[in-house]
Amino acid sequence: MVTKGRFVWTGRKWELCTDPQKLGGVTDEECENTSGTSGLLPEEIGRLRFHFGAFFLPLYWGIAHRIWAVLLLLLIYPLVFVLDWLESIPALSGICLWGVLVYAALSLSFRVFIGFEGYKWGWRRRRFQSVQQFLDTQHFWSGVAWALVALGFFMSIARALR
């Protein structure tokens, strides 16, 4: 038996929304809110391509959106310290260059992947009240990311001029 309708969060649990009046006046927009589920993406979110907040701040953005796959970056980051230590051994200095290149390739490819999947993952892994709230939150994340990139750029220029 197939029941037509959508699931809606009523405050305590998910319920099938077939008649909004029976669920305490839930609006049509709330019936169509699929955030926090593996449901369909709204058209406004499906059109978005690359998420710079997820690209530049993958650990913070991913943890805030309950995307635990970003914790894999924590396995990649210590590789830099190991390679730095190995570089002090003369016989292994050539290997370290390849290790840094592998590290850079892994980190960059994972960040690019998160950037392209960011909007979809963010919508499906965290509950939002509306599409507009989701878009505002993601715009904030991107703004913070670009601000930090600009700050780092200006700090590096200031240091170079010193």
C-alpha cells in the first residue's frame, strides 16, 4: 500500500503529512521541507554548484552540518608532520617531496569534492526551517571563508613587505 504525502517534523517526531490541517496547521512549505533527510533537494538548492565555505573550511563546516566524512582530513593533516620529520633523514629527503605532493593532491581533491557536494550534503544532513534559512546559513559560511582567505592574503603581503 502506497500512501501519498510527505514527512514533516512536528516538533517531537516525523509524521506523514497528507492533510496539513490534521497536523496542527502545518503549511505546504513545511510539508515540502526535506532538510535533514535523504529526500529530494529543492530546486533552489539543486541549482547551486560549488560551496566555497565547505571548500575553505571543511572541518568546521562539516562538523557543524554533521558530515563526519570531513574527519578523514584529520587523518591526512598529520602526514605533513611525519613528512617534515622524515625530511631530516638524508636518505629519505627525496621521498618526502613525493609525500608532500601526495598530501597536497589528497587534501585538494577531498576539498574539491566537498565543495561540489557541499550544498547537497548540508541540506540532507542538518535540519533547517526553510530553504531561505538554509541559503542564508550557507551564504554566511561562504562569507566567513572568503573573509579568512582575504585576511590570510593581506597578512602574507604585510609579512613579505616587512
